[in-house]
Amino acid sequence: MKLSFTTLGCPAWDFRQTVENAARMGYAGVEIRGIRDQMRMEAIPAFQPGNQRDTLRLLNGAGVQLCAFGTSIHLDRADGLAAALEEGRIAVDLCAGLGIPAIRVFGDQLQPDCTQQQTIDQVAAGLQALCAYAEGSPVDVLLEVHGQFNTIERLLPVCQAQQSRRFGLIWDVAHSDRAYGDDYLPFYLALKPWIRHMHIKDHRRTPQGDQLCPVGEGDIPLPAILRTLQADGFDGWYSFEWEKRWHPELPEPEEVFPAYLRYMRGQEASL
């Protein structure tokens, strides 16, 4: 398994700390979702053109790969599409220069002022435009299973509308779990052709809502999901998304990042 973590889990770390800690803990990759108080790629000093050579030297020395960049781009809002596409083009160009193979974007929410189909069409068209730009690069555009875009009915028509080789999905297991619970297999089978990257987390299902918890301590059927993916030859990244940036009360990365590695290596050994 190719194991990484997203920087949502370590919002206090700067870029050097992130890379050095990843290497020390035994991670092969890091997925960038903000560094400290900077969320946009062009605002992060390590990714700016004058610093890219030093950044690549640091990564090569540590033996750590940047496996994706998580943008904040939402393609569900017609009035924000032009700005979203411009942010996406900037991220694609910067990722190409740094050898980062993918950016993450959202479909996310159904819009109250239009029909469900109109929102689906809006997201599909936005992805087509961004993927067309990325065609000339080695960078994929990955739509995350997230928010209300977490069901077969909403995701499948978006995927089927894409003709670009640059398009794919990030399967966030927590967001699909909210729709399907333990019955994940129909969702997976419908969308399997497009799944290229995983966001792994766990939560407990409670009457008050889902409560985030360390992997293996919640209700998401992670062992079954991992067995299914491995049996089908999935070769993408299993990226640990610990949402400490949004939930500062969660345990520190020094505790949960090594625990994730232990859990995943244990699951791998049992396959």
C-alpha cells in the first residue's frame, strides 16, 4: 500500500517539518491541504517558482513524494466558476513543475436556486473545462466524493460526462458511509473505473451525527473496503485525512499519524 497523510492533520507544521516528520515516521507520501495559514497553492512559499528547486531537493533527500494537492475549488456554483477555474489552472501549472500528479476539487453541494440535474451539469462542465486545460500536463483533476456529491445518482452522470484521461475520483470513505453505511459495495462497483486515490478516516455513527475517531475505532467497514481494493489491484494512494485543521480538539499528529501506519500495515499483512 502507498500510504500518505494530508496536511489537514498537522496545521501547525511548516513545510519542512511536514516533510521531515513524514520521512521519520515512515510515510512515502504527503498530500498537501494547506500549510499553516495558507490554503491556496500559489500562496505557499515552498511552491513559489523561486523556491521550487529547494523544495524538490528537500523532498528527494527525504524520500517523500507529494502525491496530490487539495484545492478548495467548488464547481457547484455558477457565479464562482470563473474564479474556480483560474485557481485550478494555477494549481495545475504549479503541480506540473513540482511533479505533483493530481489536484483535488469538489462538486460538493446541490444549489438551492436550481434543480439537482442543473447542479450535476454545472459540476460536469466545470470538470470538462479544467481537465481540458490539464490535458497538456501530467496532472490529473480528481473530484472528491464529498458533501452531497456522495451518491451513485449524483456522481455517476458526472463521471460518464468526462472524456479526458486526466479525470478521476478521490473516494472519501466517510462521505460515502453517510449515504451507504456498511453497504459500500454497490457504490464502489458503480464508480470503480474512476477511483484513483483514497481518503481514509473513521467515525462512529451516533444519533447526534458522525464523530471522528482514530482508524479502526469507528463504524466505517475499513477492513472490508481495503480487502476489496487490494483484491481489485488498486495502486493509488491511501491518504489519511485527519481533520485537525477543522477540529482542533482532535489528538495531535504525533500520536495519530504513526497509529495510522500501524493500522494500515496490519491490515495489509492480514490480506
